[in-house]
Amino acid sequence: MANRLADSTSPYLQQHADNPVDWWEWGPEAFEEARRRGVPVFISIGYSACHWCHVMAHESFEDDATARFLNDNFVSVKVDREERPDVDSVYMDATVALTGHGGWPMSV
């Protein structure tokens, strides 16, 4: 069954439309849902040509147990860094400031 990304205009996000993770696109609706449920937001940022983004998708986001954990405990937001460089920049700066390094896929 497809998730909310099925209707996305981003080819990268569409690649995740059949993940068992209940992905949301970046937008106020996702954050409103997190507030309503009282859960944090899990943000995954990547792009279509990123090899390790595809590896993570296959090893983690296609895994039913991982998806169940994310769905039960977070509102999961998938971001295409090529379509939302503004969002990518903010979270990459934060990741580098906190960890000393950054790259993709980026999970926050």
C-alpha cells in the first residue's frame, strides 16, 4: 500500500512511496500531526543519485520492524535535498555542528 509520498512531484520521494514507513512530505501538516500525537518528528533527507540513500532505504525503511517502530513513535518526514535545499542546509548545518561531520542520507 502506498504512503503519502505516492502523489509527490519529487522522483526521490516517489521512490519511497511503497515503503512501509508512513512518510510525510515536509510541510506544516506533518508537524501538526506530531503535535496532535505528542511524538517527535523523524526527518530523513536524501536525493535520487545518492547510493547510500538507496542502501538505507532497502536495509531500514523497507524493513517492517523498523517501519513499525518509526510509525508508532514518530511522524516520519522524507525530504528531497534537491527540491528543498533550504531544509537540507538548516539540518546539515545542525548535524555538522553537533557531530563534526555530515553527509547523506541524513537522519535527524
